[in-house]
Amino acid sequence: MTTIKKFEKPIGMRDTFPVTYEKNETLRNIGRKFLRARGYEFVNTPTLEYYDTVGKASAIYDASLFKLVDSQGNTLVLRPDMTTPITRVATSKLLKEKIPLRLAYFANVFRAQQLEGGRPAEFDQMGIEIIGDKSVYADAEVIITAIQLVQNYSIESFKVTIGHAGILNCILNDYTENENQANKLRSLLIERNYVGFEEAVISFDLPKTKSDALLQFINEATNIETIEQIEKYVSKNDALLYMRQLAEIIQQADLTKYVSFDFTLSSHMNYYTGMLFELFADGSGFPLGNGGRYDGLLHHFGSDVGATGFGIRVDRLLEILPTQEPREKTVALIFEDALFTKALELANSLRNEGKLVTLQSKNGLINEEAFSLVFDEVLYVSQEDQLQ
Amino acid sequence: MTELTIAMPKGRIFEEAYQMLIDAGFNLPEEVEMSRKLMIEIPEEKIRFILAKPMDVPVYVEHGVVDIGIAGKDVLLEQKRHVHELLDLKISQCYIASAGLPNTKMNEIAPRIATKYPNVAMNYYKEIGEQVEIIELNGSIELAPMIGLADRIVDIVSTGRTLKENGLVEYERITDVSSRLIANPVSYRMKSARIQDIVTRLKKIVN
């Protein structure tokens, strides 16, 4: 253990400097306006939750949770995501007032990490949840809202990849001999280890029809334009019909060009029961967000009304966002002590014009020249010439 | 055509992989002058090569500063980074094995394993129900059993000659290793056409 220096912060924690803060605020306001206009109501939940409720139910790996102990000895966690706390509050309270619920959030979440730079341990997430609507239109609304939200930030180069947990399970179960094999393949897909998938299929020594089908599946299913291409792998079922409808709705919304299907898409979060998707954009090496239907999580909290939603990483959105619009004009008003009243008057009238006015006593300045440089405009209230 | 950035390990793997790309019909100059260069631009194919340490290739790919890369399976197993593993290029084939002095048993109380691959070694011994202590070394791993630092080593074996010359024998074969084509998850989607094209063409050369 090295001693901690005065300037250090815990690994992954970041300060927000003024420029980033403003960019973040602008982004938040745009998002809020956009989502409220679509009927989403913003909520917030506590930063601390019980490990036994939210911590365990959350999809985030246990090792990534910040844990604390309260005075009664209960383990607490810093919320690692917003979906789980919102599910808690919806199932215990809000669903009694309105169903389906359309909730939105913009909040900081915490994920512990010990690895290396480039991964904040605290970051903002923005997202929506539709709770209490099992129809395909709810899932379509989530995807469409995600796409339009990204468009709303003037991001043009992005993609949504949609999969379906149920269809993947069908395929893995149908073409393997037992559950172990299916699970092995699923975990390789979660790692996106396509080479490992092929090796595993060969090592299982399956009947040739089955192994051929799986090998062909892994080659084809990662990038599918239309649902018809997957139909040869699965017997007609509800999930397939569901995905067809989903594709149709997206087409009706004229957003097909942003969407592709990947039926190998799989998540370690076993509460994703149906459609799931990931959001990618040029400009960040990491996915921008993800979402899907999580009826399983609702079930865990004792409700069977179903839920679907998405979350976007605000830190990555900030990284991607095109250059921001010019800021408001900043003005420094440097006054001599005797003329404070006059300076105050002037400052107020400038502020009413929408300028950002800093009122600064000349006596309080250590380096007037350096201070003046950081403003768009500098005004002096002094004896000699009253005002310049 | 979109620009594609490829991270390659320096040295023999680069030469072999480069030849595979030529065989796959990519329009690359036969000879590349790469004495101290870290970047090679191929404007004809809109490809840029980044030459990196083998251990660093998955780092570049995960962070998305390059789109795809060629990395050893040993490195991928050790680092567990979020990258897509697309294709086994079947070059620089070897395997990871445990080795030690002949006719020795591991210390019963605290068996010690010296290795360059602490995670791979730890996972392997966990899997077989053995709790071991890992000592991480950066090279000349074979020394460890000889001078009494460790009971076993876990290391890459290609011909087995180094082990033999140092009086060590192989105990368990842990996993096979070869070079893999890996992709950044975002690039895999945003540049899917280009990446799929490379995969398909290289696949033909591999098989």
C-alpha cells in the first residue's frame, strides 16, 4: 500500500470541471425535454440500496458493486444501475397508481473497477422503462425512442442491433443434446467468442445435421437484415412472430436503416427474457447503451406485468457528441470599492440581457491581467472615467 | 469504403498474417519496410496497420482505437477483454502447459506456480480443485523450478525444446493456442461489411 497523496481520488472517480458540467447539463435538458414530450415521467431513487434487494437482483457482476455496511450490520450497495431500483419502486408502489408506467431517469450509477483508465467507476445513465405493457408495441416504442433520442443529439452514424433471448434459447436447445452443451454455447456467445463456439460445437460430437446447422447459424445470425433469414433455424413460434411484428413496426416508423438483427446476441443478465438490443455509435470504442425486455426482473420483485426499457451511458454520449454550440457571453465587471453600488446596478442590467456577469473587486485580484483573459468581455467601473 | 485500422503483433506473426492477407487478395505491397515504424498506411486498401507488442493488441482493440487486431489466444485468455473473437488464423500454433522438474510432486501446503499467465494458471488449478500460489515472472520462466522458486511453471510450449534443455518435463497440457482475429464490439457493428469481408476472405485461406 502506498500512501495516498492529497490530490488523489479513488480509482475511476472523476471530477466534473465547468466545461463538462455545462455540456452534461445541456445534454440532460435536451434528453428531459425529449422524453417528457413522449409521456415519460422522471424519477430518482436513493444512491444507497440494500445488497439483498437491489444489489443481488441487479444485472451487474457482484465484483463490480461498491459495498458498505450500515449501523445495523446490513450490507448496502451504491446503486449499480437504475433499472433495478425503478423496478423495486414500481412494483411496490407506482404500479398501483398507473399501468402501464412510463418512467425515465438521468442519474449517476456506480461500478467498482480495479483495472485501468478509460472506465469511470461513477457515471450518469439516461434511460426509460415501460412497466406493465407486454405488447410488441412497448418493445417497439423502446427501440424507436432510443433511436430518436440519439438522432435528437444530431448523431447520425449509429446502429441498433436487436436479438431475442427466447429464439436463441430455442436454437441452442434444439440443436444440442443436453442442457450443459446449450449453456456452454450460450456463455461463449456472451463472451462473443465465435471461434470458441465453433470449436465447442465440433467437440460435442453432435449428429451432423445439428452441428452443421449450428455452424451455419454462427456464420449467418450475427448480421441479419430480415427476420426471414432466421426462420429456417426455428420452428414457427410466438417469439418469431413477435420479432416479425417488431421489424414491421420499426419499418412503419421508417427507422429500418439503423437496425440490424443478431440472433446470437446474449446477455449474462438472465432476466432478459425476450427482445434485447445494443446501441453503437461512431466515436466511442464502447457500446453507447443497451436495453430489452426484462419480465424476469419484475417476476423477481413479485410482479408479472412485464417491463421493457433501455439505458444510455451519458459519459460515452458526451464523448461522441459533435462540437457544442457557442456558450453565453461571459463578462467580468471589475470595480473599485467605492463604486460598488454603481457596479451592482450595471451588473444587474447586463444580467437581464442574458449575459453571465462576474462582479469582481479590483482589490481582490492577485493578477488582474490573467483574470481578464478568461472572459469574453471585461468592463471596469473606476473613478477616472466611470466606465469604459 | 471505410477506413480500417488493424493492430498487429510485431515480428513473425505480422509476416505470416500479412502474407495471409496478400493470399486473400488484398492489394498490399510485397515488401514492407518496417524497421522502426509503428504505423503502416496502405492507401490502396484504406488499411492502416499499427504494430504493437503482442500483449497490447487486445488493449487497443478493446478501447476501440483500432477496429480489429491479431492476438494470441494466450493473451486473450489471460486478459479477458471485451472483444469479439472472430476467426482462428491457425498461425503460430502452440499450447500452454504446466511443467516442472522430472518426478516431482507439488508442495502439499502451498504449491507455488511461476508464470507469465497468472490468470490462466489460477483458473486452471481452480478448475482441477487445487489451491496454488502464483508467482508472476516476465521471462525465463524455466529458471523458477531449477532454482527452487516454484514447483511448477505454466508457460507457452511450441516444440518443447526449451523445457528439455533446462531439464524440465511437461506435466499437464492446459490449452491450445493460436493467433486469432479479434474485433472491437463497436467497429464490428459500424464497419460490419468491411470486417465481414476480411473474415470471409481469410477464412478461405485458413481452411
